[in-house]
Amino acid sequence: MKYFSEVTNKVYNTVNELKEAEAEVTNKANARKADAEKVEAARKKWAEARVEYDRALSEFCKKYGAYHKTYSSDDVRKEWSSLSEMVNDLFL
């Protein structure tokens, strides 16, 4: 007898094969969901840090007129890397 799985859309020879295949698909989906939650938590943390940075920078500029930062080549590489990733995410 053959067994069809609606989860995998495949036919299996035994019930055990079917259950194992469905469990693997379910486990992968759960792992993906957990990883997506980690990414979302990191994004929220980054957004909160960005708001705090903008607030601190604004206060500093109001108090002292301007803020100067010297960038090293490593800083520039990191900034451009982040910028290029953002552009790729938005447009590609």
C-alpha cells in the first residue's frame, strides 16, 4: 500500500516513512520561524539603538554646535557594506 502526504506532496511506501518526512518538514519550518524571530528581535534592538543614537547626537549638537567623527578605513568599509546590504534588500 502507498501513502500520500499532503504536507510533502509525495507518496511513501510506509506510514513510518511518511511520518518521518512530515516531521522533517515541520522541524525545518519551526527552525526557520525561530530564526526569523531572532532576526526580528535583533532588528528591533537595532532600531531602538538607532533612536537613542539620534537623540544623543541631537542633544550633543544642540549643546556644542556640531559633532565631528573621524572615520578609519575599517569604519568606511563597515558603513558601505551595511549600505550596500540595505540597497540589496530594498531593490534586489
